[in-house]
Amino acid sequence: MSYKHFSLEERYYIEIELRKGTSINCIAKALGRPQGSVSKEISRNRGKRGYRHKQAHRLAQQRHLAKVKPHKMTADVCAKIDTWIEEEQWSPEQISGRIKSNMVSLSIMRLSIAISMMIKQKVAHCIPI
């Protein structure tokens, strides 16, 4: 089962049906959605003047844009880590601390593994074979 956001049309349908006095359960069945999803949509997006579809859509979009999204180990992040290892001579703990303070959602376990791997690669390149 995959999550699907409510469309503007679905929100309009909810608004019209609520004004008619239709139950949440009937609205959910008509939309083919779980009753809990419709109930949560109404409670999250109800304003002082009740549920209004345009306001609900705007609020949902604002919440979506405001949520914290995880950072990935992009080329830029790897380049910064590389600079800190080579030029600054930072330890993995120092690098983790810097990234935690700037990129809160980056997985610390993934980060420490990546830093360790990068340090090992640098050391491996320095060891004569």
C-alpha cells in the first residue's frame, strides 16, 4: 500500500460533502480512502471557518515544504569531508560533529562509515605496495 496525497479535487469533494452533512465514513468510501485518512485530513486542515479545500491544500503544501528531508552523501558533502581530512587533519569525530550541526538529518551511522572508508582509502593510497 502506497501513500497518496489528497488532490485539490478530493479536498473540494470533502468540503462540499461536509457542508451537506455527509459522514466522514461515507466521504471516505466515495473517495476510496481509509476513514482515518479523511478524518486526519479534516482535522489537520480545518480553519476557524471550517474545512475549506483551497486552505487545506495550501496548508498541506506548506507542511510538505517545511518538513526536514534527509541529506544524502552528495559529491559536495564528500568533497567537504575530503578537505577536512586532508587539509584540516580532522578526526572522524570532529567531522561528524560539524556535519551534525549543519546537516541534522544525515544519518550518523552512515556518516561515520563513510568517513572511515574515506580515511582508509586515503591511508591505502599512501602505503607503498
